[in-house]
Amino acid sequence: MKTLGIYVQVPFCQTKCTYCNFHTGVVDSSRFAPYAEAVCREIREHRAFYTHAGVALSESVDHGVVDTVYVGGGTPSLLDPAHLQNILDAIRTTFAADFTEVTLEADPETIEREKAEAWVRAGINRVSFGLQSFSDKELVAAGRMHRRADIYRAVPILRQAGIRNSSFDLIAGLPHQTKESWRQSLDELGMLAPEHVSVYLLEIDEGSRLGKELLQGGGKYSAGAVPSEDEMADYYEKAQEILRAAGYHHYEISNWAKPGFESRHNLKYWRREPYLGFGAGAHSFSGTERWANAHDAADYVAAVQGGRLPVEQQERLTAESALEEELFLGLRQLDGIDVGRIERDYGVTLTGRFDPLALAGLVERDGPVVRLAPEKLSVSNEVFVELMR
Ligand code: SF4
């Protein structure tokens, strides 16, 4: 049975975090309902929309059984639960569906008992919780809406509503973060014992307010208090140590899970399995082709209302780019890549390509398998740069 993942993008936030320059907007809530209706229409009419936009779906994608759904953003927990219910119902009635994992990204301050209960009734069984830090000083500096107390208020609500699979995000490298405050965040997260954890190194978009301050100077967004790259690498390594000791399985560069709680949906991205993305800016992958919808939410809604899907960045993958994806996405997983299988599939010889990396101690070899060296994960970008040479 071929399975299919579905991603739904909700590009709305309550405020703009200082480091973020995603295509998300702070808009009046009156725009949520037309947006959700446009997403439902895109889902229901995706075949006609794709044909019109020149996107070809393979048989296996067209008849794939949807087993994972991921509603991300932005802050999709801002939507009325009825909108989320309508979107999930549109998926159920349009595709062959046998949902095993339905994830909603949620920010702590948006969580209320009635909402959480409605999410569970709609079929959401996993919440990816953007908590980022337990330090109010760091949360304030980053422009986040929630505070530490919101996390402690929200977690029991989710659990009492019946969410048995939660993922907590932390960011290493927020302004004002110190060794001690990072340790405190890791310890508090450990006490709340989520089933899944993501740890991201702060990436500052040049176009964000913090990015501009870093380039041009100023003190409004605490650019001067951003930890150094070496400090961030230390924080990441501390997370590796603490999460390992707490029984989490480190399965992808940024992701840890209690046994059996690895994100089934996100594994599809790293394994290059097909997924369809709906909503403004959503990306899709059919196995041979990648495409994305236009980013601007208002343009997206207007186009869909007019019976057209605004597809951009359409790319049919060459054998060479597919091979590069196999290496980069595959190596993000700590199990590594089966070089023998890739050589057979692509008719290439790769052995020499890993020699300098193995010599530098950046990757390990285990028969046909190559994986990133666990103690070098904090510098994985070096591996990817080296691989491109
Ligand atoms: S970091 Fe997330 S919550 Fe913050 S503005 Fe960007 S998309 Fe919205």
C-alpha cells in the first residue's frame, strides 16, 4: 500500500518573532475563515487545479492512502477548531484516508480546554508545541507571545483533552541564553516528559528584525546578546547528553523521540516519500517533481476563489538533483544512508566521495552504511558543504 502525507500551511501569527522572516502575517482574524475555505477547496479540487497548473500526479501518489497530516505554520492553533475540522474532513472525503498521525502546531498561549477537546474530536492526535524556552527573559527578547507560566498551564490541558503524543520545540541560541538558562530549559522540559523533542539552532533570517540589527547595529532586539556559534554548539551537545540520559532516541539531527514516537510525517520528508501541501506557500513532492504554492495568503485565497491554483517553483528533478537529495536528506537521519542501495538505484559510484569526510572524522562507515559521526552533529553543515565539493 502506497502512503501519502498531507501538509497544510496556515500562515498566520499573533506577532512576528524577532528572528523570523517566514512568509507569515499578523492579520485580522476575519481572514481566517476565507483562508480555511480556500484550503478546503484546494483539497477537494486538487486534481483539476494540478491539471490546469501543469502538475502531473503519478498513479501511486494519486491513489496513495493518506496516513499522516501535519498542520503547520505560522500558528495554526489560532484557527477556529471548526476550520480545522473542515480541513480534515475535506481530506477524508477527497482521499483514501487511514490517519495514524495528525499533528497540529500550537503555541502555548493559544491553548484552551474547549479548543483542545475540539481538536481531539476532529482527529488531531499529536501537538507540536512551540515553547522554545522556559526563560521569560529569552521569550520576551525573541518577541514570543507566551511566557513560562503559559507552558505549565497548557500542557495539562492538552493531556486532559486526550493528546497522548506531544512534541516540544526548543531553540538553542536565543538572545540572553546562557549555559545555565539552557540547562534550566532542558531540565524543565525533561520534567514535563513530552514524547518527542525538537532542538533547533537559532537561524536568524537577514530580513528579520533581529537579522537587520545584527547587520546594522542597535540594541532594540538584543542582537548583542545572541550566543556565539561555539556556545550554540555546546548547547546542542548538552541537549544530546541530557535527552539521551532521559531515554530519548536521537533519530534526526534536530529530533529526539521516546521509542515509537518518531514523527511519521516528518520522516517522509527525509525519506523522500510523497506528500501534498495545501495552502499558501505549501510545498509538495510527488517523487519526481517538486512544486510550491504562492506565498501571499491574500493572493492565494483570491486565486483559489477564482478557480485557479497559484503554483510556482515547479521543478522536475533530474537524476543528479534526486541523488543530492538522497544524500542530504538521508544523512540528516542518524541511521545514515545505505550507499550500496543508492549506488544501485542511481547507477553511480559514491565510495570516494566520503573518504575525506571519514578521514576528518565527520562521518562513520558501517559496511554499506554511512552516517554522521554522533559527536560531530553540531557541525553537520560542514559535512554538507564538503559533500558538495
Ligand atoms: S517563528 Fe513561528 S510563531 Fe514566530 S513569527 Fe515565525 S512562524 Fe510565527
